[in-house]
Amino acid sequence: MPPALPEPSKQISRSRRLAASAGRIPLPVQGALLMTAAAFGFSCMNALIRAGSLELAPAQIVFFRNVFALAFMLPWLVRVGRAGLTTQRLGMHALRSVIGLTAMTCWFYSVSLLPLAQAVSLNYTVPLFATVGAALVLGETVRARRWTATVLGFLGVLVIVRPGVQEFSAAMALPILAAMFMATAALLIKSLSNTENPNAMVFYMNLLLTPLSLIPAAFVWVWPSWEVLGLMALVGGLATISHLLLTRAYAKADASAVIPFHYMQLPFVALIAFVAFGEVPALWTLLGAAVIAGAAIYITHREARVAKAARQEVAG
């Protein structure tokens, strides 16, 4: 005889107890756990992209990623209706999507061509490019300490690439180019977040990216096997879930408290790459990644302190 199912009232009571227990966890710890989960999700996604690239061109994987990511957001759209999509900045969403497509394409090609740990390490430069962009494009004041950290971070790139010691391949430029475009997209997101709903921003990105990414995919199109199509569904699902976890992590705690856990991607992806593909990260990759991550964490911490001081000055 099968075991009896718990009564609905008991299920609700258990859910409330779990919610209450989660509420007792300090917010910075919740943010750290959410960011760690996001890092693990992105690491798994990158490994699936590598696996899918054995059958499909990265441009086609980009398309499937966007199709399935959009599909995973449909339940949210049904819940909020048209009211949740209200925007006065459709042009900015379109610009962000074009830049996002460029970044995603560069990134997916780099994951398919480079050792995963090396690609992830070089892509850690996103905050460094964001600092440069904030100063040059947005006119933000960047003082000597942040510039010093930025320069040190780029020196970390040289540690990984080691020009003159090992042959530089064009593939090594791809994660760096992806980081440049990701940083540009981050600056646009910073502007959009002043007026737009975070979930709506993600939805518009996927909605616009799907037809845009079909254009390059059409030139290299092959019909995927059912197994690879399943992998693509997982890529889209992991992309959506990881981005939502990332957003919630930032909502729980200051960026300076959660950003360090974003760099858990490297140990996660190194372990997955070793188990799945037999890749062992080079010592220079790990050293360079440590330099870049340290610089990026310092920049984030410094930005948080400057922003806090500015708020206190306004309040005073």
C-alpha cells in the first residue's frame, strides 16, 4: 500500500517553517549562497555549451539558448500580463540586446575553443572594462586606487596569455572581447535599472535576442539530435535561473559582499572540465585569475564605499 500523502495544511505549515528558517539567515549570507548557486549554474551552462559545440556551431547554440530562455520566462509573462512589460525605453533595450548578442557570440565561441578555466579567467575582466567605460563614457570619477587595481587586473591577463612565452591564438582574444561587450551591456543595464523592472529587462533581452541570433545561426544551421536539443534546453534553463539567482543575490546584500562569491565559477568550472573533458588548468591561468579576481573584488568594494559615502553626504 503506498504511503499516504501529507495533508495540504501540513504541507503549507512545513513551507512556512522553511520560509521562517530562511528568514533567520543573515541577508549577507543569503546573498552569498545565492551568488554561489548562480556561479555553479553558469559553470554547468558553460560545460553544456562546450558539449553542444561538438555537434553545433556556437552561433546556433546562442540561438537555442535564447529560444529556451525565452520559453522559461513565459510563466512569468502569464502571471504579470502586459502590465509587467510597460517600458518607455524600447530603443535602449534593443541596443542592449545587440551588444548582448555580440558578447554572447564571442563568449560561446571562446568556450568552444579554449580550456574552460582559461576562458572563464580571461572573462573575469568585465569589472575592469566597466570601470574604464564608466570613466570614459559616463563621466564617473575614478580615483587613483581604482585605476591602480584596474591596471593590476589587466596585468593578470598578461600572466594568463604570457605574450612572447607562448603562442598567442586569436581564440584567446574572444573572452576578452566578450568581457568588453559585457561591460558595455552592464553600463546600459545600470541605466535601464533606474526605470525598468528587472524581470522585464531579462524578458526583453531574450525576446529581442531570439530573432537577432537567428540571423547568424541560419548561415551555419544543422538540425540537432534530440540529445543535443535537450542540452540546449538545459542551457536556456540554466541561463535564466542563474540570472535570476544573480539578481536576487544583489537584492539581498551589497555588491561588495556578494561579488567575491561570483568568482567561485573558476573552481566549479575547473572541476567540471576535469571530470567531463579531462582538462587540467595551467598554473599560470590560476595565478592570473587570482590577480584579476582580486583587482575586480577591490574595485567593487571601493565603488560600494564611495557610493555609501555619497549617500551619507546627501543625507547629511
